[in-house]
Amino acid sequence: MLVVLSALRSHLEDLLTERGQQILVVVPPAVQADRQAHGVPYPMLTVAAWDDRRELSVLAHELAALPVESVVTTDEPCLRAAAILRERLGLPGQSEESATAATDKHIQKDVLTAAGVPVAWHVPLDSVADIESVAELLGWPVVVKPRRGFAAIGTLLVRDQAHLDRLRASDAFGPQALPASLHASGIHRGLDHASGGLIAEEGIDVLAEFHCEILRHHGREVYAVPGRYPEPLLGTGVLGSVLLGPDDDHAQQVIDLARDAADALQLVTGFAHAEILLARSGDLLVGEIGLRPGGAMLPHLLKLQHGINPWALAADLAMGLTPQADLRSSGPTAAWAAPIAPPGWITDMDSAEVLRKLPGVIDVDQLVHVGQQSPTRVGTLTPAGHVFAVGDTAEQAENRAHQAATAWQITARNLPPNELRPVR
């Protein structure tokens, strides 16, 4: 039996079920209720908080009576819990020490610094009350984030003292109205009560932000694919990515730095998603690295560009199989862009077919519809949809995806509409 810890996405357990594997899925109560409503075929157990050691001990005792072969996950909030369960059950896999370095941003940056991997100057915080004193040390602006955060949720760039005062007045550091499915991570408590504490970093003047998707198997690199976000993630209203070829000026440097970061975290088997910052000074720094597949639509972009299916490869790893990937070396470049719906109740919007007629667009995934309330922006999650485009160069593909996403007309108003206009 394979035990899958799942917080955000069900790709791994869905694929394992399709392959006929016997699985037991551990989820938060809200996720269990949602999946039961959809009639999933596998049994589930629940965990209310991924960092509650007492709850994990009870779960480990329950699992000890079962024929559990391995404990696996592809979700960052679950990495440490999965490692704790493995060690309690005497199973192989990522250790708690490695999982902690992968999920605690302060420990991670200390590990990277000790290995000679460049990162921003940083210090741990006991509370948001320490931001002024930290700013005296690091200088304004400072970036404040939860040490165990993910998807940029709760991450704030504090520009100066006046900005800090405004953030306090608006209760920006307090609890956040997040979906119940995220509560098991504790991220909804806000920076005032962040599980695991806070970290402050110097505010880097970022010109561009890159990422690198890595998979290793027993020390062998299966792939290392660099990409670039359309804008630095912190504070952007545009989500997306374009994958980079070997002719890009920064591609090899991004790969090398991501490899160094993965080495520092002792990644032997598994995934890594590294985010690399290009500072105005010209220096490249590791922003963060997660030991899991990239989020949002990065796996789909890898499939479009290179024929790589990270979820299928994750299922291979879970089943003890050797993952294989043959990257495509020719063909057009693919890019992805994700528009954010305006706040309110959606009264009118272009259909996906309108966007599919635009130059270079090859795929559109519409997530919201007329009559629905537009989803609240949650870090880098919950866009209105996804647009994929191709081009002869990375720049052309990126421009086409961005132009299509920008052209997606979505109208919303504050109150639920009495009369809805049809989709055009």
C-alpha cells in the first residue's frame, strides 16, 4: 500500500489509482469532504494540521497496523509530515532534516549560504513587531514572509516606515480569508501568528525572475529545464512562464545555480523547483527552492514543450520505477499566461474560443464563468484561466501568451447580477 499525503492537488493519487495501485490518501478534513462529494475511489484519513506532531503520532500508530510500503507527496505543506511518518514507520525516503531545510525558509537560506550558494541577506523574526529593528539592519525595503509559507501567500514587500504603518492599520499582518483546504498548513493565521515564525530578507531590486525544474533519480539527473516568469513574482498581477532554450543568455547560469541549490539540500531522488532572481546589479541569487514539482501550470508547460509529464514521473517514483524523460530538442517554444479576474460577480466574459483564434494560441483553460464570483487572489494561485501559446522564439511565445491573456475581456460588478448576459 502507498500512502499519499495531499494538500493542494490530486494528480499523484489520481494517476496511481488509474495504474491500479492500492493507495491510502491523507488529506485535511475540508479536502476530504470535497473529494467525497466527487466520489473518489480511494480511502482517506484526515490530518487537521500538517505540523501537529501529536496528530502525526496518532496517524503513524494507525498506519503501523497496515502494510504500508512507502509514504509519498508532491505538495510542499506535506513534505515534513511525510518525512516524520517515514521515520516513525521505518520507511526509506526523504528525512525530516532534509524536509525541514526544504520547507523552512530561514534554515534553507542558512544551508544555501553555508554551501556558497548566493541568497539575499536574511534574519529570522519572532513577530512583525521586529520589522523596524530588522530594517535598521538590512535597510528598507524588506521582504517579510512566513518561514513555512508557499505560493507567495503572506509574503509582503515593506517599502519604508510609512508603508509599514499603513500595512498595520489595514491589518495586513492578521488572519487571511483563505480556502478551508489551506488551513491545515496554518498559512491562514497570517504573519502575526505564522506557524514556525517569520523571516525577513533584504528587498532585492529584481530585474527578472527565473525558475528551474529538476528531477533526479539516485543521483542521476533526469532533466533540468530553465524558464522565466513574465515579471518578478512578488507583487505581480501577471502569472505565467516561458521555457528557455540553450541559446538564452541566462539559461545555463540558471541551471547551474539551481543544481548547486539542489546539491546543498542533498537532493538525490525527487523533484526540485528553484526560483532564481536577477538583481539590477547583474547578480543571480536563489530566491527559494522547493523539493517538489513546480506549481500552477508549469507541469503542463513542460508537457507542451518537452513531452515531460511530471505527475506521471512522480507516480513512477512512488511505485519504485525508474523515471525516463527524453526532452524535445526542436520545435516551437511554448509559453503560459494566466489572467486574474477583476473582483466581484462576473457578468460578461469572452469565451475560450475567442482566445483560441488569436495568433499562436494553442490551448485555453477557462476556470471562471458568467454568474460566478471571481476567486480571491491567493498568492500565485487562483487565476481566471490559463492561456498557452507558441512562437519561434521565447520572446515571441511569451508575447503571444501575454497578449492573449490581456485581451481576455472579463467584466465583474460588486453585487450579484439580476440579469446575466450570455458568453459572447
